[in-house]
Amino acid sequence: ARRRGLAVVQLVGLSLSLCALLLLAVVGPGLLGQWRERLPPDTPNHFLLNVQRDQAEAVEQALRGMGVADPDLQPFGTGRLVAINGKPPQRTAVDEGDDGNDADRPVNFSWRHTFPPANTLLEGAFWSETTDAAEASIEQGWAGRYGIGLGDSLTLQLGEQERTFTVTSIRKADWDSFRVNFFVLLNAGAVGDAPYNLISSFHLPSGRTAALAPVVREFPNVSVLEIDALLERVREVIERVAQAVQLVMGFSLAAGVLVLLAALQATAGERRYDSAVLRTLGARHGQLRGAVLVEFGALGLAAALLAVSAAAVIGVLVSRQLFELALSPPWPALLAGGAIGIALSLVAGWSGTRAILRTLPMLALRQY
């Protein structure tokens, strides 16, 4: 209470640096680990691209021979979005330097009779397998980008032909599933003779990637994308960046401790005088040392409580709002980090006041 301003500076410096370090060292790896655990064991880890129509049967047989239970080859077409409700397409959110006109931009789409896996129907109804009506199903994010709703019409150029489809459903795609997903799905019965190739995603056990080599040799046009290798590389990059940032945050925590020491030096004369008076009145050296430890222990405890609470709250908000994960705060690791903060505060306080407490009362009082 006597040094309120300095106490606030010490508290803020230590708690902010400790909170940043906890976010990077505890919450960040927890988010990455939970994302990995959410993926089922049979999550697709390979993509086949650019499969031609006359190669579909042979490729499917090859995949079944490798142990892929249901090789799902889906049509992959590229066209242009010509109009929305008869007007040129305009995005509702336009980036800086972009006119928002998508009339000349390619649109990737697919078509099917049944509702796609790894998708959730949000609005409308998906078409029947037996109908050939010109219907379209739009992914939620893509619909919001153009302000498209149920009943709107989309005019697409499919090769040399233009066709108009009515939006009858809006769905949400689970992009984390690593399945083949499209923003625009069309009713297969209304597509006609649109040009396309085939794409597939499937799971191969670790170490079986070499089995794809014969397929690539037999069909040189087919491209294989190995997700496991990409994810491993991304994980390595993330870990290296996290280690570098944690090192920087470690210096930040050291800076917070230096704030404590600087504040001690600023009040060294006052503390020296207080210590001399108390010792003159009969206080023992152990009592003064205990008072210092209680003071900086309380300061470290307050900083640790603030840092741990802030790291837990920020971690939960970030996981739910940005990554759509239900992260439970890793309390044991957070509390261990808070205990380290308290220990640092005690060590800094004790080392900064040790020389002050050893000053003889007579010498301290003579300076005043």
C-alpha cells in the first residue's frame, strides 16, 4: 500500500510476461494436440488428382488392392460463375484493391446424387436421387461471400454451355475432415456433358505410401498428394516457430523480473531506512527476511493468478472462436507455470533486498 505505483508496475510487468509465456508454452501445444485427437484414425491422408474418366475403373481396382475399402472418385469440374439472379457476381466483402467482380474467375464444382459426407445441412432440402432438376447446394461460407440465399439462381459456364441452377440447400462443410469438399455442388442429373476429371481422398496406413508408385507409373497424368508429409512438415515449422517465440517470451519473463529488481533499486534507500528503524526497535533479521518474502510472495501470487486466469480465458476464447475447438484449460501445466512465476518473484525479491537487510542500522540511520 505504501508503494502502490511501483507495486502496480511490478505486478503488470510480471503477469503480462508470464501470461504470454503460458499461452505459447502451454495453451498453444494443447490446441494442436486437441486438433490431432479430434481427427479419427481413418482420416484421409492422401489425395489423387487429375484422374481421367477412362482411368476410373483401373484406379479404383488399384486402390482396393492397397486396402482402401471405398475409393470414392468424385467429379471435379472447373467453370465460371456468370451471373447470380441474372446479374454479374459481386462479392459482399471486397479486399483492398479488388473490385469484387468474379465474372472471369474460375469456380471449382462437383455434382452428385446423394448428400456428401463430412457436411451438415443448414437450410433447405437436398435433392432426391431420382430427380434431374437444375438444383445447386452451396457451402455456407461461399454463400455468405456472395450474399446467396435459398431460391437464388446461379448461372455457370460448364465448358461450352451455360446452365442456370436454383439454390435449394445451404450446407456447412467440415474442412478438417480432409475429405473432398466443394463450395458448389450440382445435381448430377442436370449437369449434362460438362468436362471434368476425377479426384479422391483416402486413408493409407503409415508406411504404405510406396504402394501408390505403380499407379503413378501406369497413369503418369495422376498426381498424388500425401497429406501426412505436409502435416508433418507444417508441425515441424509450427514447433520451430513456437520454440523461437517461447525463447523470446522467456526474455520477456526475464524482463518482468528485471522490473521487480529495478523497482527495488528505486526504493532501496527507503527500505534501508525502514530496516534500520525496525532493527533498532528490536526486530530480528529473520523477521525482516520473512516480511520481504511475504511481500514478494504475495506479489508473485497475484501476478500468477492474473497470468494463469488470463491464459486460460484467452485460450478458451481463441479455441472456440477461431479454431472451433472445445479446449479445456490444462490446469496442471498452467498452475505449474504460475508456481514458477511465484518462485521467480521470491528469488528476485530476496536477492534484491539481501544487501539492504545486511546494512548495519547505524550506517543506514547516519545517511538520514
